[in-house]
Amino acid sequence: KKLFDIYLEGDIEQNEYQERHAELMSHKKSLEGKIEHIAVRADFWIEPMRDWVKTAISLCEIDENVPHEALRESLRKIDGLNLLLKNKKVIASDD
């Protein structure tokens, strides 16, 4: 809209307007494609992320009387975090 207003006011020539307009439309099309790609692929990470967050929250509610095996199993549910239980502490693996 701003570009069109500038063109109507005579601040830029028609060929410069057309070039800028083409660039903006190309950029818009690119962004629309990215949005569509994200929307299509969203199902692949939304549900796993929701489960990950629920598990992480439940870990915060575990008290020190819970057996270490239960804690270890809960930690294993959080995929992608190379976590280890060492000396009763959770540490990130260097791997």
C-alpha cells in the first residue's frame, strides 16, 4: 500500500514501482509457502512437544521419597535430552 501511495504521488517512476512490486510479491509468495509448509508439518512436533512438557512438569512434582527407578523412567520419557542420573543428580551427557 505504501509503495502504491508513493507511486501515485509521483515519487517513483512506473518501472521502479513495478520492480519493487514484483520483489514484494515474490517475498510474500515465499513467506506464504513457508507458512503452508510449517502448517502441514506442525502435527509432527506439536503432540510430542505437548507430551514432553507434561512429563517435564510432572518431574517437578516428584518428591524425594519417590524411588529412583520411577524418576529414571520419567526422565527417559523426555526424548532428545541425553540425560543421566549420577549421584542422585540429573546431568546432561556430553554425547
